[in-house]
Amino acid sequence: MWRPWSFPFQMMQKHPLAIRWFHWLNFPLLSLMIWSGLLIYWANDAFFAFPDWFYKRANLEFRLSDGMQYHFLFMWLFAINGVAYVTYTALSGEWRALIPGRGAFAQAFQVVLHDLGIRKEPLPVAKYNAAQQFAYTGVVLMGLGSLVTGLAIYRPVQLGFLHALVGGYQNARTIHFLLTVSYVGFFLVHIAQVVRAGWSNFQAMVTGHE
């Protein structure tokens, strides 16, 4: 529960320890997944996303074996962290603050207007605003999509039902790549929003209090 502490400056307990651990573990794990994925992607840049000099400058060339070993290792750690996060959120009741409710689309639109400086009135005080609810719920679903498409690519024969579910190998690879691009976009927006919100918002994810 998000509640004020009994201090004169009214500090608030915002994020439980478990949520903070899941958050801070997820960032390096996902970064390592993207890095190792690029080592694999170098072998077949099907979408011509990166020029040759990019792979050379980033030391990503001729490391397919390294990429596969690292990617499959961190895949399980990423999956375990994600399952633990979803399980804790469901059992602790934290999901009530995260799942968009009735009228969330209209509220999220107001958040966008506020962030653009068009809406001048302050937003309602809440642990997460509607735009954050959509973003954080969406990134969890993205994680599920990455896991499903990754497994479909990794074991297309043994996990034939997943292979069929995502529409085949090439479709799984395309979705997997687009989800990776989406993570990078999410990171950039997330970091920009944290900077915009100020130190207290960052502090809340470190100490749990705001």
C-alpha cells in the first residue's frame, strides 16, 4: 500500500523491496539479452538494420557462438525474473495499481497533454498514472512475447505448437526483432520521464520512499 510515513516531511512508501529488486535486475538482464542478440543477429542481418561498420566498431563480428551461449543463458534468468515479478505482483495485490482500469484511455490522453504542456492542471495523485499503467503492463506483455518467439526460434521442432502459434520461424524472428527495437524505445522514453520527474521519483525506486 502506498502510504505516508509519520515524518514531518511526509515521506511516502512507494515501491516494495521485491519490486525494486525485479526492476534493477531486469535492466542489466535485458541489456545483456540485447547485446548477445546482436552477436547472433550479425550472422544474418535479414532486415539490414545495421551497416557493417556498426558491427565492426561494436566488436560484434564473428562472435555467433558467444552470442548464442550468452543469449540462452540470460534468457532463462530474464524469464525467471519476469515470472517472479508477475507472481509477486499478482499475489501481493500490486497489480491493482498497475492494470489500467475503466476510463484509462481518456486518463492516459490527459497525461500526454500534461507532458506536452497543453494541460496546465495538475494530474490526480496516484502511484502510477494511466499512461504508466499502459506502459508497464505493455512491457510485461512484450517480455512474454519475446520469450514465446525466442523459444519458437530456439526449438522450432520440439516446441512446434509455439512455432505454429507465432506463424512460423521467419514471423517469429521478425516479431522478436521488433520487440527488441521496442525495448530500446521504451528505455529511452522511460529514462527521459525519470529525468523529467526529478530526483524523488528515482529515489523511490532505490530506497522505496518518495
